[in-house]
Amino acid sequence: MSFESGRTYPLVDPERYDDEYGEGYAFAKAVEGSDGCYVTDCWIIDRSGNVHPGLAESPVPIRYDDVIDDPMVMLRSYGR
């Protein structure tokens, strides 16, 4: 398995990006051109799609092993 462009993934460690800018930035949204990549740039976002304020200038590299690729986990993460 590998990343899909534009897809949002829950992070394996959802507290990793909790800092002085806030909490809940527990998702990584893959940038365009990520199809088939095992490491790609992602925007770190919250459940509403807001980009982490401290990382809003550019996406950060994320390994595929650091995200959860399971649609059911994604639905539970968004509270549906």
C-alpha cells in the first residue's frame, strides 16, 4: 500500500503535533502527486481540515508507516 494524492489519513501518533498552537492536529493530507509514494509531503490538519498554524507554510514529509490506512478508522476519527 502507498499514499493517494489528496487523501486524508489519521496519524498513528495523533498527539505528535500537539503543541503551543493547539491540539487535535491528528491527520495528514497527502499533497497532489503522492500516488504510489511511501514517503510524501502532507499537510497536518485537524478534523475540520484546518492546517496546523505552525506548519502552514509548507507540507511536512510523512512516512506511509506513520498513518492509518483504514476507512473504518477514518470514519471513527471524524466522529461519524
